Amino acid sequence: MGTSTAIEWTDMTWSPWEGCQKVGPGCDHCYAESMNRWLHRGENWGPGAPRHAYGDSHWDKPRRWNEAAARTGQFRKVFPSICDPFDNAAPEGERQRFGRLIIDTPNLVWLLLTKRIGNAGPMLSAMFPGGAPANIWLGATIVNQTEADRDIPRLLDAPVSVRFLSMEPLLGHVSLYDWIGQRGGRPGLQAPPMIDGVFVGGESGRGARPMHPAWVRSLRDQCRDAKVAFHFKQWGEWAPGNSCAGNDLIERDRSKIASGFFDYNDIWMPSGPNAFRQTMDKIGKKAAGRCLDGRFHDDFPDTIAHAE
Ligand code: SF4
């Protein structure tokens, strides 16, 4: 955790405490938990495990980043990567302390991503009795349509000015038109457009599940139609091999790599290529990269203006 990060969508990572517990299918292969175990950081994970609280020197770092950002006039994005900011088991008083830090660092944009979006509204109100500051981007993790239907209304209810979806690991097709359609999608929708950005990525690490390219293309097109920022973070462990759409036609030496395919119902068949359906090759996150149909998608919400 520090001033640089390999996470594609943020400038820095910093967490107000350390530890969490799994709450949904997006947590199945939690990177932060794996790191915690690998680094022997102690028992901070799981039900009843006390989250680790940090000392003052840790809390001073964002204040220094804020001063540097003020000098250069460049806002910096900070992502708490090894906790959930709306975890019920946060150490006593630390969420309030985090709120004060956010207010004191107006040159940092805080990416508050949660899998507990139902907690966000009341906890934000408690953190910021005078209203949440503009340097918060609030995000909900959405991995499938069930979570979209359940959690996007909660995100829209939260008292913030910038909202985003983190659709990683994307585990199925998701329609967002009920929430972003009015920006240019289907006529007749009444929902106000209140989602500012959509970040999409596949799963990486051991046991990673493949992401069908059609799911990603659909979200790209929905965002384009609605004029919502679309950011494609990564394919994850699995990359497209062939494609019925004629894109990404790649032949690899499959004697050395695992491959499988999505059948006609988008059901994953975990062995062998299939010339007629969507083949996926397990080549690793780095090799799989983040190119979609020949280009990168690096859009962010146009919200720095909000933070000024
Ligand atoms: S909410 Fe996030 S940090 Fe917590 S277990 Fe799930 S994936 Fe890991």
C-alpha cells in the first residue's frame, strides 16, 4: 500500500483500516484477502476478526499527498484497497476519523468502493452531518444482473454527487438501461441519469472465472449510448480466443495453455476450444491485457470539476 499501485483506475491506494469479510460472489477470490494471507498480516479477515487499525504515521500520508496535489494543481485519485469503507466491523471511531481526513484533503478524489452499498447512505450521513464533500466518488460493486437490480437503487439513494459502478469480476450479462437509458438510450425511461462511470474487468488470480466478451461489449455500447464514462480495466486471467463476431481472432498454441468456451446459452464449458462459440484461453492477466476490439477504454467520470 503506498504512493504507487498496479491497480489500473487509481493513482494511489490507502486504507483507513485493514481487513474485511466476504459478502457476495464478487468476493470469492478476494485479492486483498489473498495478499493479507501471503504477507502474514494476521487475522483481520472474516466474521468476528478484528480489523487492524493504523497509527498516526499512516494517517499522515494522505495529508502529504494532498499538499503535493495542491502544489501541482493535479487532483489525485486514492482507493482504499484492503478494506470496505462501509464495513460494519470497522474499528471503533476510525470511520469518523476517515471522514475528517476526506474533508481535510480536498485535492484528493476518494474512490469509496463498497460491496455493502446498503450501508453507505446512513454511514455517509453519520460521517458528514453537513453533507458529503464533493471529493468522494461512491461506487458499488455489481457483478451480475441480480446485484444490479438490488444495489443500483441503493447507490442512487446515497447522498453523494458522483457515483460509479465497479463491474469486476463481471460474471454475466448486465443491462443498465433502466438507470442510464435516459441519456440517449431507449425513449420513455423515467430514471434520471445519475451514474457517472462504469469500470469493467475480468477476474484474476487462482480459480478466476472467464468473462464473455459479449458482456463487455454490451456494457461498452450501453455507456456509449448513454454518454456515461466507460473504463475497461482488464480481461483478467482469461482472454478471448476466437469470436463468432469475427473480432479478436487469435490462434494460440493450446497444447501449452488451458482453454474452454461459452456455449450457445453462455454456459461456461471448462475444457477445449470450440470453433463456433466463444473460446477463452487462460493466459494470465498480464498477457490478456485490456484491449477491447482493438482499442483501450480509459474514460473516467468528468468530475474533477465537481471536486473543485
Ligand atoms: S468486500 Fe472487497 S475487500 Fe471485502 S472480502 Fe469482498 S472483495 Fe474482499
